[in-house]
Amino acid sequence: MKYKILILYIMLSISGAYTSAYAQTKDLIAKGTLKMYYLDNAGEGKIIPQYRKTDGVNTYLAFVVELDKEVNVMPYLDKNDMEWLDESLQSAIMIVPTFKYTGKNFAAKYANKRVRVKGSLYVPAGGWRNATTVVMSLKEIKLLDGVKSR
């Protein structure tokens, strides 16, 4: 009897681990040009060429990767995020680094340059600080070349 219970416990544990791993979304790896979007709480936004300090309350600096080609984001989202998504093909994705950074240093290193980004995607339900419909929790970023893009 103890043997059967042990086998059942192991099988359920393996099944639970498989289900959890399967439910997790996979990371997107994409290439494009990193742009800075200056947003305000009135809904106005514009691309800016140089870093500008913001207060985070009334103004916000968003980092957006304008992708080399449109990406179907559906395979990278979980079921709940898909409910908020109108268009599966995206040409730009706002990135939010999951590591500590200062906006000024991040902009100096990556803004207006070609980059390769990796991270998990989500669709925020709302908020004026979101420059794009789909947002990436950035895990990695790499410069592709030293030449600035326009």
C-alpha cells in the first residue's frame, strides 16, 4: 500500500511540474532599433532623439524597440493577456528592464541603436505610461552594431 501511494505521489508531482512548465510563456528574442518615447499623463507622446528627465507622475520616458519585422506575439502571451490584445502582429514593443538601471545611462548606451532583446511579453490592461499594447519584461539586451539608426 505504501508503495502504491509513493508511486501515485511521484506521478502527481511529475504531472504538476509538467503542467507548470507548459503553462509558462516563452521568451521572445527580437531585433530592432531602440527609441525613446516621451509620454505625458494627458495622452500625448512623441519620439525624442535625446534623453530627457521625467518626473514619473506627469511625464514618463518609455523605451520602445521598433522591430525589424512584425512579430506574431500570440505564442508568447498567456491566455489572460490574449483577452486584452486586438492585433496579434506587433511592430513595436515597449521594454521594461527587470534589472536595475538609470534611464540616463540606459539611454546613453542603447537609445537610437540597433539591439537584440530577450524577455517575456505581457499586455497591460491600461495606463498612460504604456507606449505600446505589448510590453516586454526585458531580461537581456545586446547592441548589434555601433552605428546609430535614424
